[in-house]
Amino acid sequence: MLPLGLLNASAGQPMMVELKSGESYNGHLVNCDNWMNINLKDVICTSADGDRFWKISEAYIRGSVIKYLRIPEEVLDKVKEKSANNSSNNNERTSQRGGRGGQRGGRRGGSSRN
């Protein structure tokens, strides 16, 4: 399970993001990109010392400043099920193919050099 796949599956779910500076953001994930930049909506920002709080309608968080993310357990379970289904589907597809090249390549006409 890759982190970006997990984040993409978390769209619309509540999550907590802690930054390297110590600030934390609690909100609903709108989307994320390949650099793990995150858009949140309905956000409550908490200062590093925990004394101040701000309610923000939207927040954009750069991926390079994120320390960790906390997402609901249901999302983890959903992604595990989805990846298990995908791997079983891939196994079914590959078992229907021929082995090691089939009729392609190799010597033509079956003649051998002596």
C-alpha cells in the first residue's frame, strides 16, 4: 500500500495533519497531488504550543512540511480490501497468458547450427 494511494482513497474523510513546526490541522481531505501537497476544508488549526485555535474554511499544506498524517481506520481497511481485490484480479489475468514468449522470437524453422 503506497502513501499516495492511501491519501487518494481518503478524499472526503476527516484527517489530522501535524507539521514539522508543531502546528496541527484537523479537517476533511479535499485532494492531494503527487508531491503530497494537501487541500483540506472545514479546518481547525492548533498552534504548536496548543494554546491557540483557528477555524479556517480551507487550507493548502505543502507536502514537504508535513510531519505525519492521521486518517480513520475505515480508510485503511477499505484500501487493504481494494488492493487485495486488485492483486487477485491481476493473478487471474496473468495466468491466462502463455509462458516465456510463446511463438515469438528464438530460432525460426527449428534448424540448428553445427
